[in-house]
Amino acid sequence: MKLYDLIFASDRVNRFKRHFIFWLAVYIYHWVRISFLFPQTLTTGTILTISSNALIWGVLTNMLISYSIIYYLVPRFFYTKKYGWFVLGLVLLLAVTILFSIANAFISPGMKTAIGFTKEHPFLFMRGTLIRIFGNPPLICAMLLSLKTFKRWHLKQKENEMLVRENANAELQLLKAQVHPHFLFNTLNNIYSFTLSKSAQAEELVEKLSDMLRYMITDCNVELVPLEKEIKMLGDYIGLEKVRYGDRLDLWVDINNTKNNLLIAPLVMIPFVENSFKHGTSMMRGKQWIQLSIKTEDNVLDFTLINSKPPAPVQNKNKTGIGLMNVKKRLALLYPGKHELTVTSNESIFSVRLTLQLQFANEAVLTNFINHQFIYS
């Protein structure tokens, strides 16, 4: 974690350490490179000459050029698309570097004699000057800019991942808030009516409602839940709604091959089931029907839901239900490129087909799974 902080943290201490290590490496590189130009035997004078040139040309000059470009010219002119001013700034930096190099050649001629260059080989010294101006600064500046760009890209990726998690969590909390009121009132009324008649079914309804609410409020506060728990919650929800509609509803549920150690994002399927009751069965009179199929093959979940619907659109004043747009947003956040959703609607039928690529759970997680399977006929 300390190495990660050293590379990516934005506090002043770690930023100083990063820059110090980078320029220390640049200094060592220039010291070694310049030392190869000297005679085999190094004296105190030549060592001081190497050190001063490595510091002046290797570090200070490149530091001035790199920081001027990265922290001034690029953000102020290049990012704002003022390319003319950006090029002018580069030219001015180049001119200053050339003037400084010329001045250094006249002020500090000891470098030439220390290396062993004479008037007969003026090009060799000029070659070193050209490297100091046109070779090292662009290379070092590009390296520093690349490291800074990589750091910014990595932090942006982390920020995007955090936003995705926060958005998914916000969508999940919204789902919870929307699901509860929609059926809770009717369910409590049903339970109340059964208690008045002292029906044994009241206890079963209370248990289903308690398990469902406990799951939604407590167990769903994680990114992934066991698929079997999610399916049990769907079963509790459907059981509560089936009691509400009684003989008016023909309900067919087929769940196969779901005990295969898979994890799913919580409350992904229930919006479609809730939608089939709210905008289908509750809006129609007479006999209605819902068909639900859930199966898995390897790690792919196949969810198919078909229900009858009113022949003409019904204006519903209650806008607090779960919209399909909400569900689509969650799927895009949670399963990018790993899901397919097909919604079909005609005059009498509404159907949903959803396939998801799920994750396998660890064996340690499986010990806490709730084994449950139900079929309504």
C-alpha cells in the first residue's frame, strides 16, 4: 500500500518523493554517461566537473524545461487549444536553452579540456551541446509527461469505478424504496383479513413478508448475492401477490438448474416481476396469467417473463412504481457487455427476456446459501 501511495497519492510528501526519485535517476544517468567521456583515471577535479555538469545539464536544465511545459504550457495553452501560444512557448524555451548552452561554453571551458577535446575536434563538443538541447530535454520531458498522464488515467479509472459503484448503489436504494410501498399496503390488508378469519395462511404470509423485507433491507447491502437467495425472494414476492389475486390469476413458474454456485447483483429480476403484476394483472378484470421461467447454463442466467396485459393503455396515476428505464440503467452499470435484454409488447402480451453472465461463488460463500426451490401450478 505504501508503494501504491508513493506512485499515485496526491499529498505533498508523496509527490515530493516521486519527483525526487525521478530526478535522482536522471542525475545518476547523466553522471554515468558523462563519466564515460573522461579518461580512465578520474581525479577530484574531473569528478567535480562530472557532478556539476550532471546537475546543471542533467537535472536543473531539464527540470526547468519539463516543468515549464508540463505545468504551464500544456494546461494553459495546449489543453485550451491555443496552439500558437503553445508553439511560441516551446520556441522561447529552446532559445533560452541555446543561449544558456553558449554562455556555459564560454564561461566554463574546463569541461572541454577535462574531457580531452581540442580545437581540432570542435564538432565533438558541438555534438554534446546538440544532445543537451535537442536530445535529452524532449526525451526526459516525454518520460515525465507519460508518467503523469498514466497517473491521471489510473486515478480517473478508479474514480469512474467508484462512481459506477455509487450509481449502482443509488439505483439499488431507489429500487428498495419503490418496491416496498407498492405491494406492502395490499399485503398487510390481506394478512389482516386472514387474521380476522383466523386463517392459518396469515402466519405463512407474515413469514414470507418478513423474509422478503429482511432480504431487501439487510442482505442486499452487498454488490453480489447468491442466486438462490434472490430466487427465494422472488418466490416470497410472487406468493404474496398470488394470495392477493386468488383465482383471478393463472401463475406458472418454472425454475431449473439454479443451484450452481452463482452470484447475482441484488434486485435485478424483481422489477420485471413487479411490473407484470402492477401494469398487467392489477389493470385487468377477469382471468389473467403470468408465465415465469428462470434457468441457468454454466454461468449464464436465462430469465423469461410473459404476462397478459390490457388491450388498451391504462392511465395510471400512481407514478411511484419501478420503470423499465431504471432497470436498464442498473443493468448497464452492473453488467456492461454481459447482458442482453429484449422487451416485447403487443396488444395483449408483454414479454421480457434477460440473459446475464454471472460470477461463480467461492466454496466458503456457498455454506451460507439458502437452498430453496418452488413451483407454482
